[in-house]
Amino acid sequence: MTSPGTYHLPKRTSADGPYDLAITPESAGWAYSGLRILTLGPGEEHVLSAGENEFLVLPLNGGCTVAVDGRRFELGGRTDVFSAVTDFAYPPRESQAVISGADGGTYALPSARTEQGGHSARYGRKEDVPVELRGAGACSRQVDTYCLPGTIDTEQLLVCEVLTPGGNWCLPPRERSRAWERGYGTDERPIEVLAEIRSGDTVLIPHGRHGPSIAAPGHDLHHLDVMAGPGPDRAWLICDDPGHGWVRDTRASQDVDDRLPFGEHR
């Protein structure tokens, strides 16, 4: 288990080799999920050896080519995370993917440790990524569901990104722009996170309650959620803190924030 005080990882404090960020199950103190952030300059390439993990190649800015298992995927990518959803690639367990960017870019590489690989390398079209508006009023946010049950089949990996207009509150993030983040455990398994989060930071939530995260006024918020775990259902298991579940009942009388959706979906 990650020791107290290491749940908030400021930008580049967890860099490793070619990666701006490298979180593995071992470094996080849990069993399954991981996240790497890769930046490539124009014409550069990187070889990603999946080993026991399945991955997504998810452009944060820029596009790239992903060559894996004899296939070649051209990812158009995007200008930035607020401009559009993106297409992506799925390198499976035990594969070797070559990521190259003619113009360069930054790419999220979320991963999950798996015991077996039953899926082949594939391409995810941005047109097939569900974009959902959730919440209402000051809790309005946009959720881009890249890799959840019902969108793309994987062994264990669960990935979505959440976009929150400045001044709003949202569910807990992993990587984000300027915001405040809280995470807390239970009486039996206590953890406590309360930190100001800036662009490029990462927060580890090993268990317990997630949130709230708060987008500072004037600073729209993006965070990438990465989860994984055992079991054949590959379910996104969440439940409200009983002390705060009543907030959901207040949304029926409020409209979704009219700043949503972002980018090309407006």
C-alpha cells in the first residue's frame, strides 16, 4: 500500500525514463491499474512493451501512428483535451507497440494488469466515443467514456475523462488542470487527501470515498480516470457516501450548465 503523504504526485515527480509520469501497480501499492504519460517530439518514436498489461494509446494533444501486432493505426488525435474527443488504439497484453508522431504530441497510456489476453489490437473511432452530460447546475460536467462496459471490450481496463467548467464541482479525478481534490477512506481503512492540484499532477485513490474535486473559477478542469480490477463483469462499481447522496435529488430542479459540452460537441 502506498504510504501516507504520497497520494498527491505533483507534475514530473513520478517521471521515469521517457515518461513524464509512470504509475505502475507496484509503485501505487495496488494490484491492477497504471498510467504513463508520453511526450514525443516531431519525428520521434517510442516502443511500448505491454508485458502483463493491456493499454490504451490516448492522445491528449497531437496525433500519432501506432504499429502493433502487424497492424498500423493512424490516430488523428486532437488539439487539446477541451477541443474534442479523440480516436485511440488498444495494444493488448504481451504486444509491442511502436508509437510515432510526425508532428509530436502528448499521449496518455492507461493500463491494467491482466492474467490472460483475449483481445486483439484494435482502433477506436472518436465517432464511437459516448459523450455524456452528467449532473446539473454547479455539479454539471462532461464525461467521455472511452473504455467502459458497453463501449469497448477489454480484459480489466476502465478509462474515461471528465471535463468540468470552471467554478463547478465534480467527481474525483486522476490527472487534471488547476483544482482542489479530496479523497478519504473509512474508519477501518483511513486515507486523507486534500490538495491543490495543478496541470500534470496525479492523485492516487487506493480505496474509500473519492471527491469532491473542485474546478477553480476561471480554470476549466480535465481529469482522466483509470481503474481496473478482477472479476468477469468488468463493472465500474461506485456508490455515494450516504451522508452526501441527497445532493443527487436536488438536480431535478436545475439545468445542465450551458457551457457544456466543450469543443466540437457544442
